[in-house]
Amino acid sequence: MRLVLLGPPGAGKGTQARVLGELWGIPQIASGDLLRAVVRENSALGREAASYMDRGQLVPDEFVLKLVAERLQKPDAQKGFILDGFPRNVAQAEALATGLERAGLKLDKVVAVMLPDEEVVKRISGRRTCRNCAAMYHVTFEPPAKAGVCDKCGGQLYQRDDDAEQTVRERIKVYHAMTQPLLDHYRRLGLLAEVDGIGRLDEVENRILAAVGGSAAPAGARVGRARS
Ligand code: ADP
Ligand code: ADP
Ligand code: ZN
């Protein structure tokens, strides 16, 4: 399976990509996670990337394309992948298609997880992320068993700097201007399915599974934090 998850910030792309990646035995590749790893190294490039991320702007394509291309070369991505947060504009989508074509590959599906702007703000303002394994929680909707501690690895949960409300508003604008046109792009290619991002985690998961032509996951096959 070679899948792209599209949708505004907070739609649940990362949460769903993790569950589905475990279900299918393929990696979740999140451009935001790749970028945050570079930022943590505190190199000159990392600091430059952070200057865009802190403002809610897109990091320049050249930088993101290189990071994602390197990640896609790794052995674990050869049997498939779930891209989350990439591509973010039409130029990135075209670069991805060209890169896959060169390897004789193509995307199987693009699923857009839809969420209205007012829900985006609620989701993002309560989001907490694990410093160690990047798992996502929500203080109200998906709280960890113990406040501030990751259920999966015991890591510390934190609030991303760019999850502050003012930056979220900017990210929503950037989404509408740069990323939303990708829906039409992939619709024209016959790859797009849209699913409603509102509902329980397992409901959204089953919508995505239906959209990619699979059946609903049996409860026992589901791993990770998905609850029923
Ligand atoms: P979210 O899913 O909440 O929007 P991400 O972790 O995907 O957050 O992205 C966080 C930030 O990282 C973005 O606001 C942007 O600055 C940068 N970023 C992530 N992916 C890309 C990309 N594909 N192209 C450019 N910038 C990106
Ligand atoms: P994205 O990767 O699209 O930016 P995330 O997966 O990080 O989104 O989810 C954003 C926030 O919303 C997180 O705090 C997450 O725990 C929460 N969340 C994800 N899916 C749902 C859902 N179906 N219902 C309620 N909250 C959710
Ligand atoms: Zn963790």
C-alpha cells in the first residue's frame, strides 16, 4: 500500500497513519516528524527550517523533498508507506510522482481527512506529543492514562511550539492556500477519496479502510491506542 493522507492540521492524519501503518506493517512517514528531528540537531539548516515552522509557514520544497526522498529510500519503505503531511503543495506532489515513476511505482490512493476550521483549533490546542516516540494525545479527546506521560513508551508529553493558537490560525490559512488545491489535483488523477474526520478514532479508521477498498479492521487486529 502506498497511501497519502491529506487534510488540515489536526484532522487526525498522524494518529490514523500510526494505527494503519502498524496494521499493514508499513512505515508512517510524517514530513513534520522528519523536520522536527532535524530541528532538534540544532544545525544551521535546522534553525532555518524552524524559522518557517514557528511562523506556521511551509518549509521550502527543496529541503523537504530531500528529507522525504531519503526516507523513502530506506528498506522498510520498499513494501509500502503512509505519507502524512507530505505532499503539502502541487510542486511537492509532482516531485513525488516523478520520484515514484523513476522507481516504477505509483500511489495507490490519496485519502483526504476532512475537518472544519473551528474543529482544527480545538484539536490542535489540546494536542500533546510524546518527546520520545512522537505519539499523539489530546487532553480531552484522547488523554493518556497518566497525565503528561506516554502510554506507549513512558516518554514525556509536550505541547509543540507551533500548536499555539495564533500559529494554528496561520497554518489553517496556509492549508487553504497551498494544500487544499491538492484535492483537485488528485481528484483529476482519480486517486482521491474524502472521508469525514469527525468521530471516534475507530470510526475514522474504518472510513479510511473503506476508502482504500479494504474491509473494517477486526477489533483484535488493531494495535496501539485505538479504543472501541
Ligand atoms: P500538522 O499535521 O499539525 O499540520 P506537521 O507536523 O505536518 O503538522 O507540520 C508542522 C510544520 O512543519 C508545518 O507547519 C510546516 O512548517 C512544516 N512542514 C511539515 N511538512 C511539510 C511539507 N511537506 N512541506 C513544507 N513544510 C512542511
Ligand atoms: P494531524 O496529524 O492531522 O495534524 P493528529 O493526528 O496529530 O492530527 O491529531 C490532532 C489532535 O487531535 C491530537 O491531539 C489527537 O489526539 C486528536 N485526535 C485525532 N483524531 C481524533 C478524533 N477522531 N477525535 C478526537 N480527537 C482526535
Ligand atoms: Zn511515546
